[in-house]
Amino acid sequence: MVNKDNAPMLLGMAAIVVTLGIGTCSTNARIDDGFTNVDRRFNETNRRMDDGFANVHRRIDDTNQRIDDTNRRIDDTNQRMNDGFTSVNQRIDEVQSDVREIRTMLFEILKNLNPAN
């Protein structure tokens, strides 16, 4: 029961409860704002990291494409060189065959020559 003697004490306790309630709400609001700010900063950091990794992956893909292009050009050059060497080797074989034929003809002519001449 509330009487004159207890009233100041009850009013004081009520004031403390109200103050704590308002202070707690204010503190909770500030904590929520802090968490919201931290979440926003994490999201921004994650977005920037995702952008950075996407850029790194794009650069890696570009580099791989350049390497593939270079390897293709090397393969083309090697093929042309092999074709060129094959052609040169065929011509050398033809010349060697012609030289053998000429040598054989020369030996036949020398063999049929008259020693008296």
C-alpha cells in the first residue's frame, strides 16, 4: 500500500525505472546504429573485394587468352618451318638424284671413250 511515508521512495524508484527504460532504449538504438554501420561497412568491403577479385579474374582470363594466341602463333610458325624443311629436303633429294644420274652418265661416257683419242 502507498502511504505518505512510502510515496517519495516509490516515486524515486519509478523515476529510476523510467530513466533506465529511456536510457536503455537510447543505448539499444545506438547499438543498433553501430551494428547497422558495421554491417554497411562489411557489405561495402565485400563488394569492393568482389570487384577486385572480378578484376583479377578478368586479367587472368586476358593473360590466358594472350598465352593461347602466342602458343597458336608458335604452332603456326613451327608448322611453316616443318613444311619449309620438308620442301627443302625434297629438293635436296631431287638434286642428289640428278647428281647420281649425271655421274652415271659421265661414267658411261668415260667408259665408252676411245683411249686413243
